[in-house]
Amino acid sequence: MSARVLVVDDVDVNVKLLEAKLTAEYFDVLTASNGIDALRIAQAEQPDLVLLDVMMPQMDGFEVCRRLKADPRTAAIPVVMVTALSDVADRLRGLEVGADEFLTKPVNDIALFARVRSLARLKRMMDEWRLREEVYNRFAELPGADLASAEDDRPARILLVEDSRFAAAKIVEMLAPIASDIATHAEPREALRALETEPDLLIAGMSLGSGDTLRLVSQVRAAEGTRQVPILLVGEECELPRLAKGLDLGANDYILRPLEKNELLARARTQIRRKRLSDRLRDNYRRSLSLALTDPLTGLYNRRYVAAHLDSLLARHEEGGQGVAVLLFDIDHFKRVNDGHGHAAGDEVLIEVARRAQRDVRSFDLVARYGGEEFLIVMPETGLAVAYSVAERLRRGVAEKPIRISAAAGEIPVTISVGVATARTDHETPAALLNRADEALYAAKRGGRNRVACAGGVEAPAIIREVV
Ligand code: GH3
Ligand code: MG
Ligand code: MG
């Protein structure tokens, strides 16, 4: 993965040095020597990351960071502040203006590459979600998700893996202002099990007597259920190479001992915020996906979805599958239901017919609302005889019991007509198959309604009639 990094520093030598290091690691580098240029380039070029010097004449790094985070066009770009030595006051001020990370001068290569990579990866992920969400919101005509409101300050649930009781107690005490619940485990194995409760953050000490923290990191990242949990590592300065390895394996951040309360709080808070934002984006995405592909009245798949589904089934069928059958059915004289009992009663009938259709097909058959009062069922691995018997069961399932509606009218007798078509062995297209089902449906209507007809006027064999 190559990321684009904007390096901002008023001292030319510093810019050149960082540029050389990053270019050697295959990052694309943009540069700026003052705050105004940095803001302009960040807006125009949308880098994946900004490395920002704190001490600059005119506009200092804090102000640049504040403006980047205040502008919706650049707010999502991670900012790493580059500060002189480990000045705690500087770090805190940086966190207050929204900086995501710190590096101290002279810049340590391990910390530089690991943090740049980890932040760029995160940015890519967020961009991807944002893009998908935009696309699906357009598709489903939903209002856009409000990213600002995705942030919430609910107290967090944190899982801590630390075998020194003293160290653990200290961390728990420091985190009290943001956590409602901190579960402490001394062993990685126990922690892995406890992760099933999906905490907002995992904090893990690097030197555990009872197991390997790096292994825990890769196990957490490998399992589907725990992949999303952010990981913050806690280590000593001499453990930097292992901490960097941890970041490569998927940990999100690290913090060095001796722990400073405000830095720990800030780093934990940042990870929790990101986790919640990405959860939120994922939920929105799922929700809009389901709205885009299902019918809100009946909950069935919609025409758009069933078309895509049929496409891929037919492609499989061409490659030597076992056949595909479709049933197209339509409620008889549905207009009379609306006219006689009102549109709301009509809706209730549609919902009940959909329910009975789903009840009467196999679990791998797909039921979709195809149009107003027209439904389509797609049945994989199905020949004409079975398709016909399912259609007949469906027809009976609707006709044999009137549909109860909430209005005074009580019960309404409803029938359906069904057209059955099966895919030809080669050169079948969805359009041609559906067309034949449609012709069969109209034959059933012409034949008197409340009946099943097969495409091409094929008479269902007598033996099937006996079976059903
Ligand atoms: P046929 O037996 O020939 O199918 O007659 P029909 O009356 O069912 O057919 P027609 O196509 O003339 O009328 C279908 C009606 O379905 C017209 C339309 O207003 C109604 N309809 C379509 N979608 C909905 C819906 O979502 N809710 C309700 N209540 N009615 C709908
Ligand atoms: Mg109808
Ligand atoms: Mg109709």
C-alpha cells in the first residue's frame, strides 16, 4: 500500500530528511514550508496523512491542525504532530486541537513508519466506508449519515491485559473518567475469550509472563468476531522494535511507560471514537444496503435484487448447473380489493400473500416483490415437475383461506395466477426466461385465473397432478 504523505516544516533540511526517509519506503511525499501552503495543499491534494511540525513562524502547527480538523474537506485526514523532545504540554495541546499522533524529534524510523502506515491504513478504511455509504445512500435515496453525530461520549467498555497487578490498578484508575467498565485479565488466553463481549478497546501490556502479546494481537486481528476491536499496546522504550511489530500486526497505537494520565486518556479516547465511528458507518451501510435491495412493505427482496440474483444463477446454470425455474404470480382482480376495501386493506393483502409465499417455498428459493401485486420466485436446481408442484402449492396456500384484514370488512377471499418457466440448457437470458414466465402467467389469467400455467403451453404431466 502506498500512501500520500504531506510533510510540513519551515526548516528545509527537516523536510528533505523526512522526504528521503518516506520516499525510500515507497510513500508518495508532498511538502509545504508553512501553514498557509499546508492548508491549501491538504485541501487540493487530499493526502492520506499530514506530518506537521509544531514550531513554525506565522502560523504554528497547532493552529494548522485546528484549521484542518475544522474544515470538513480535510477533517478526516490524520495529523501527526512532530514535536521537539517529549514535551508533555505540547502533546496535550496537540490532542486538544485534534491531532491523531505524535512523533518526537529526532524522528525515530520505527515509530515514523509504523505510525504512518497504521494511520494511512485507517484513513483508507474510513474513505472506503464513506464512499460506499455515499453510493448506497444515493441508491436508496436516504439522507446522508451525519458523521459528527456518529461521535458519542458514552462511557467505554475496556479490556485490559496486564499481569502486574500494580500496573493494572494504575491504568484502571487513570481510565476512570472515560470508562464504565474495565475488565482486567492477566492471561492473553482469557482475554481472547473475554473479547467476545466486543469491548470498545483492548489495552495490552507488552511484557506478560504468561503469554505473548504479539501473538494475541494477531489472533485478535485474525478472528472475524474481534477484528474490529482497537488495540492499544503499552511498553517500555526499549521494547520499541516489538511495539513496531505489534503495529504491523494490526495494533492501532502504542504508549510508552512511564504512563502519563492525560496521554493515556487521549490515546484511548481517540481509538474508542474511531471504533464507534467505523461501527456506525458499517451499520448505516448495512441498513442502506438492505433498504436498497428490499421492499419496505413486504420485507421481500425487490426487483433490483432478484435481477442480480437471477443473473448469477443463470451464469452458473450455463456452466452445467442443475436447472433454474421461475414462478411469476399475480393477485387476481386486486384492483377490486383496493376499490372495495381501501388501499390500506390492499397493503395488508400484499403482506399476507408475501408471508404465505415465503412459507410455502424451500429455504433456498428466493421470493421477491416484482411489481405492484406481482411476485417472482426463483428456484435454483429445479426442473419443471417440481416447479409446477410448488406453484400449485402456492396457489392453494393463498386460495384456501381468506385473508383477514384489520378493517371492519374482516376477511377477503384472494386468489393468484401463476406462470412457470424453466431455463433452457443454453443461451438462456434473464429477459427471455422472465418473458416466458410472463406469457404463462397471462395464459393462466386468460384460462380463468386461480390457476397455474407452464411456459410454451406445456401441460403438466398427469402424474404431477396426482402428486399435488
Ligand atoms: P388481474 O387479475 O388481471 O391481475 O387484475 P388486477 O385488478 O389484479 O390487475 P390490475 O393490474 O388492473 O390492477 C393492479 C392493482 O394493484 C392496481 C394498483 O393500484 C394496485 N397496487 C399496486 N401496488 C400496490 C400497493 O403497493 N398497494 C396497494 N394497496 N395496491 C397496489
Ligand atoms: Mg392482478
Ligand atoms: Mg397486475
